[in-house]
Amino acid sequence: MKKERGFTLNELLVATAVMALLFAVAYAALLPVLHYLDPAQAKINTQQNAVPLLYKLQREVRQSDYRTIFVTTSANPPSATLTSQTTFAIATAKTGTNGAACYPGGDFVTVPGSGQPYWQGFDVFMLQNAALKCAYEKLSGGQQTAFPTSAQAVTAITAASGVAKPAVFGNAVLDIKIAADPTAYVSDFQVKAVSTVHGRSNATTYTADILTRN
């Protein structure tokens, strides 16, 4: 009977060294791919954060009027230059309850016979801890046909700032800039969103020129 020969220690060491070398070569070849995939996935995640946010903002702005968008806690009209904002209010003809989520909101009410908005309140937006939050606040004095005023916006912003847990409108938002062009009835929004995958971050800025009702 033929006796089977086993592996010697030297042969095992050589085989182990060859396998280690092959693994090292494979890892070196895959490393650039891995470095590419993480930023690419972060880019995709950033788009997934920003695009729905812009879509919802466009819906709210198009249903409003460039004269009823107020920025800062003092409720000033937006300037002609894109400026970062942490608080802004957009008048709306949607119904709702104080402190409720802004999106999708209730019914859109129009003036009978004219189709013009019958203003109901404000969507008050607040950028907090990289999340854009929003709280609906009814118009002080009740619904009206005239444009909501800056003073009413201040009241709404003050009330919204007291909401314990305002609903999240969009996540992973670093910055929002707003500008207005009254001659074209356009409001400009620039959103900077961010995402991180395995320590690799992507921050991208998206801009939308939104035409209001009037």
C-alpha cells in the first residue's frame, strides 16, 4: 500500500505567504473602488434628501405670493440677493391647526368667484440641527382676502418657535438661502444638503427659481 505524503512546514509557509500576497494585491486593487463608492453613495443620499425637500418647497411657494414670504424672526421681505435664513414664513390658503405639520396640509381655500387665495395662515420654517422643520400657524385675526402682513408673520413665527416638536420638513440640510425678484414674481431658493457614508461626506447645493401665484 502506497503511503500518502503530507505537506511539509516549508510548503505550508510558502502557501500561506502566496495567499497573503494575493489578498494584499486584491485589496490594493479594490481600495480605489471602495474610495469611489462611498462618495458616490453619499452623493445619491444627498440628492434623496434635497430633491423631495425642493419639491415640497416649490409646492408651498407656488401656492403663495412673493409679497407674502417673510424671512428672519423680524418678518422682513427677502432681499434681491440670496441670503442664508434660519427662519422664514410663507403665507398659505391651506387650512390647518396651530403647530401642525405644514405638508401636505389641509384644503386650499379660494375666494368664491375670483379663485384668489383666501389666506388662512403661515407655514413657518425653522432650520434646526441640520433639519428643516415647519409648523403651521393660523392667521391672527382669522382668514382674510387681503395679503397677510409682516406683523401677522411675526406673530406666527413667535408662536411656531414655541412648538415643542415641530414636524421635520427635510433632513440633512446645512443651509437655505432665499432671494426675491418682484419684477418676475419669482422667489429663489438655494438648498445645501449633506450626507455621509463611512466617513465620506458629500455636500451639494441645489437652486430653484419658483414662480409664485402673482
